Amino acid sequence: MSDGSFSGDGADAPYFFLSYCHIEPVRPREDPDHYVLEFFQDLCRHIMQLTDHPGGVHAGFMDRQMRPGTRWNDDIRHALATCRVFIPLYQPKYFRSEFCGMEWDAFARREELHRAKRYSPYSAIMPVLWTPVDFEGIPKVASELQASHTALGEDYKRDGLYSLAVRKNFHNGYISATLELATAIVDIARSTRLQPCDVAEFSNLRNVFEGGVT
């Protein structure tokens, strides 16, 4: 079972799906994604305070098992079919990940299904800048979305959230940034009211990052 597991649809469906590029450890028991996990847990804690999401299950979903050569499990498909907001963590290696490109495709398909039934001018994809990226060199599907979050300040815009997380004991920008982002997730979830879909819609997913540079 993944760290971000949840029990069923409805009130306990995850508020967000954290899409990130897994980094392979160099040594046993090393966790290169430690700060990503901390960020996920901080978002979950904030959202539990900001909403009526029940206790006992995470407020978001983060897969910790997917590695090159493995297959998607039912938890991932279920989370993509029911989560309310999709959060891609922008960093250079994110756009070289086939799995991340397929996760994006799955959620985008779900948004298309939702819009076909009920028009909405809003997207439930909320990028977060994890480390600096060249927006002119990333796939168009990603560069078209706003990731600057001006309320988070110049340090975030220049260096990304990872830098704030590493320096959080000396710089309180990370604490306020995670609360701002959690609040934004809740606001997006309430404004889009994205409907769940059947996981059968996720057959033959493609990597949306291939051949899509601006």
C-alpha cells in the first residue's frame, strides 16, 4: 500500500495527487525524495485543518513505490480517477519521466470528460516549482500553466520550493508557502468540483511530454 493510500470515494477521496519524479537511491535505506515526502505530509496536515476531510486517511495521494520497470498499481489509477487536484512538481528531470507524462495524460483525460458534461473555465492542474526550470525548454502542455504563485515570494519564484524546504530551519518562507499552496488546493477543488471517472478511461495512456517542447 502506498504512503498516500485512501479508502474509497466521496468525502475521503484525496484532495490532491502529487506527481513527482522518483529518484533512485545510491545507498540502501537512503531516501532522495525525503523533502518531497515532507512537503506531501505538510500539505496533508494543512488541508486536514482547512477542510472537513476525515481523519485516519491522508488528505492527498503520493506514490512511493513506482520505479522504472514496474507497472502501475490500482492505487495510482484509483487516485487519479478520484482526486480533486493534480500537482506536478516541476524540476528538469520531471519532464523526462515517462510515468509522470502518463499521470498527466490520465488526469487531463478526466478533465476533458468533466468539461464535456459541465463547462468549467478552471483547470484542476496546479503546478508547483520544485527546482528552477527553463520554461522555454519544457513541454508546451506544462509551460502553458502558471507555476509562479506570486504570493509565495521571490525566493520561491527564483529558487523553487526545494530550496525553501532545505533552508526551512533558517528561513520561514517554506512554512508560509506550504500553507498558501494547501489553501490554493482547497480553493481549486471547490471551484472545479471535478467528477470522478472510471479507471477504464486510462487505457493506452501516453507520455504527454514526448515531442512537446515549446
